[in-house]
Amino acid sequence: MDDASDCMVDYVVVPLVHARNERDVLRGGDRNVPLTRSDLLVPAHQWSTSVVGRISEWLDFDGVNERTILNSRLVLRQEIEWALHLSLSAVILPTPTWACTNYASCVLSSLLSSSGCAFWVEVPLISSKQMMIFSQELDDLEAHETFDDSWECWAKMKTLCNHHPNLHVALVVTENVPEEQVVDRWIGEPVRALILPVEIFLTNKKGFPVLSKRHQAFVKKFFHYSVQVIIRGAIRHPSGPSAYQQYITWLWKQIPQLTELQRFERPYWDYLQSPLQPLMDNLESQTYETFEKDPVKYQKYEEAILEALVKDPFLKGKEQVVVMVLGAGRGPLVSAAIRAAKNANRKLKIFALEKNVNAINTLLNQRDSNPLWQDVTVISTDIRHWKTDHLADVVISELLGSFGDNELSPECLYGAQHLMKEGGISIPSSYTSFLAPLSSHKLYTEVGTFNNPKNYETAYVVKFHAAHVLAPTKPCFTFQHPSKNTNCDRYCVQEFSFTHSAMVHGLAGYFDAELYKDVHISIHPPTSTPDMFSWFPLFFPFKTPVYIPEDSTVSVHMWRLTDGKKVWYEWSMNGPSTVPIHNANGKSWWIGL
């Protein structure tokens, strides 16, 4: 422990029992002989904060000898009980093979009877057989017959353990690093530590340990997910053990600082939030303020309004353009329209419609105190029910949700079409939602913390971080405004192909909105609007994670349904495995009309 402290490391990994102590617990053993070193060697607080235990590697849970199997189960329990006695924060378990069913049973039994101690399963980035493929020691036929993917073994063990939230990965970085698609599968997994064997380090001209460029990129990628680093093996460099710690620290410092946007988003990484219910609930002042701090969104709206005022033939020759802001909130879109009119040298008559009586108070104060608002009329009403002789040349709204239509923009805007002139302009003019299968053990576990099955049939707003989108997105629902077809029910099915096997925990949802012509706002990754933070993606979870084998195709089904009182989504997936339809009839989650 003193040596570790001198090297400035946070903790050491030590065997719980000496590696040569291959005892037969079934026979009872000698109770007068200590199992392992005394806990008095280290103060209690250091056991809990500075030591990670390693379970014996000689255990054989899935062999052919029944006595060995039974003995291994008892030894595992014995060592875990010792780790719990020491209050260790984590233990590292041996690497599973494909035949790991009994091993998983033993681990799950301990998981269910233990708390406070994390189980880290040691998994190599590339299995020994995969390494042989890399080195061309196996021909193509042999490779196919003997292929033993380490991620597959982990996925099988995790599934057998029912995706227990306290089961994690200690990923051993191997000499070869696979292609990016294979590496990225681990982003969605609960990787707690990277184990770097000293053998993968190179020696620079000054005799210090360094990693290859490929290994550096790999380690830095996982630094973004707060993994810990374990150096394993006998020291091979004359500069001593502290040189490894210094190098890893240097590597950590090479990571670029978070941008201002990333610093804003960081508290929301993998944090589940319920989508807004804008028709049922009135937003609070703080919520309005947060959205109003997004300068990019309102710049885009101003740009779209300006384009329409300058270029749209419907507005040419009009002495005064009638604009209705539907759902005006505290007035940011009103201000954007006023600025655009000034730049276009056009005169506007603006109606600001809002149902939230508290926001109406803010709008009225703006009207009375801001000279630029002299042509603004504030109306306290539900936009779907207001009757007036004034008809709008342009209607402007910001009723979009993370999935485009999930905050009932279609129902609101179709319900307000009676306020528009024939040929009038809507900003936005259309929006499309997008879907993709998503892998994220973190998000799946977070849903489980609610301890309610209904939460697996509820969509969440979340900034994805420890999550991996498994296939390119596909379009889902599109709504256009104005439109003669005002039916808001939708059904979509899209196919997704998987080159590599994967674990799907749910679906990622995005949107892209056309405000006017070529002016868009988007959180859809291929077209996302830079530096805009008003929306995070939507996550549709699955009740049970779904394993998808390599070279498979799945079909994702999504429904948007209404009954006159509420709107809800249903979702499912078909392929090698069938996912039950989630949230049928909106039984668990819906948006009120």
C-alpha cells in the first residue's frame, strides 16, 4: 500500500486468496489454517477505498468434473464473503467463456445476496482465438468454426444474470485493437475499468512506457466515460512503476476541454427526464428562461421569418403582414419576428396567443413597456378554440418536442388552421421524426431504478452519453403545415441491418424541422443544428434488452395514436427476436390533449 501511495495510484488490485491456494472446500478443509492474509494488515478504511479484490482464476464452473464445479461454487462464495467482510468496493471476476451458464448462476446468486460491492467481470477486448485470427494463425474455415467473440461471451453472461445493475466489465486492452464498430459496442456496456497489461506498452527513446497511437486513441475514447485504468503485470521499464501512472495522467490531460455547450449538457448526460405536457401543464418561469437561453434556435426562427418576408410570393405587395405567434410563452418568437420585420423593412401586425395565464402577465408587461411591441396584441386563449375575424398571413410556433410531434404540435397547429388565410405560411412548415436502435446498459438500468414496470413503457428525454446508436437512423413520421389531411394518427415500420452482433436496449428518437424552405432546426445527428440545446433526444426503452446476432435485419414498428382525449406511442421490434408491443392503448404513458 505504501508503494502504491508513492506511485500516486488510487487503489491496488490484489488476489483475495493466494493463487496457489487451490483448496477443496467440499472436504471441509483445515479450520486452524488461515484462508488468506489477515485484515489487520491494512486499516479498515483502506480496504474499502484503496483495494479491489481479485477472485481466484483457477475456478472451473462449466467443466466436466461435477465435484470441481460444486467446489468452485463454494470457493467463489467464500471469497466474495471475505470481500464483503473487508467492505471492498469491487471485486474482479475471471473471464467467462461461451459455456458460462453455471458460472453465471454462481455469480448471480452472489449478486442477489450482496450489496455495496460491485462485480467487475474481466473481459479481453479480443479473445485468444480472435488474436489468432489477427495473426493469421487460423485460416478462414478454422476461424469460422472456432470463433469465440469476447463480447458475445460477456453478452451471454450478462443476459443469464438478468442484466443485473451491479454487474460490470473490466475490459482488458489487448495487443490488437479491433475496428471501430466492434470497439463502439462497448460504449453501451457498463465498462468500469480498462486493464492495461504492461506487455502492450512500447518504450520511447528515453526509456519511458508509451502506448501506440491506436491504443492511445482507444484509451482516450473511454476516458470520456469515466473509466478507471488498471496497470497489470511485472514492471518492464527501468523508470519504475510511477512512470506508468505519469503516462496515463499525461494521456488524460490530452483530452480536449469540454466546450461551453458540453459543459451545459454534462449534468443531463444519461439523465432521464419526462417529456413536457404543454397542453396539460403550464410551464414555469424557470423552464421558459432555460429555453430562451438558446440563442441558435431563435436566430434560426428569425432567419426563417426574414426569408419568408423577403422572398415568399404570397406576402409580396402586402402593406401589413398579419403574424400570429401560437404559444407565445414569454415572447421570444414575437421579438424574433419584430427583428426580422425591421431587417426586411416590412410592417407587421402581431397577435401573441398563449394559454398560460402566468406567461400572459409577462407578455402584457412586454407590450406595455417595450416600444417595439406597440403593434402586438396579446390574446389569452387556447389556440385551437380562438375565434376571430383577423386571419394570419404567417403563423409561427415553437411547439416541437424531441421527437418532433410528441408535444402535440400537429394537434395544435391543425386545430388552429382556421386562423390562417388560404395560402398562408406556417413556420415551421414541416417536421420529421427519426428512429434508430440504441444500446445503453446505463439507460436501461436507470429506468429500472423507478421500480415500476410502467416506466419501461414510457419515453424519456435524455442526452445520450454512455450509449451507442447501432445503425443509421431512418425517418418515422412527417407532418406538414398547413395541410388538408389533419389526421394525426401514424404508423411506421423501418428495417435496420446489423453487421455486428449487438444488445438493443431501446430506440433513439430525433427530429428535423423545416422552418421555411432551406432554414432548418434539427437534433437529427446527420443534420443537427450546431450549438442548439433546446432539445435532447427521446429514448423509447424495451422491457428486456434484445440480443441481435451479426448480419441480421430487424424491423422497428412505431405507432402514434389518438382517442380524442390523449395521444400515445406504441413501439415494437421484430427480427431474430420479437419485442412485445409496448404501451398498448397508452396504458402506461400518454400526452393529454
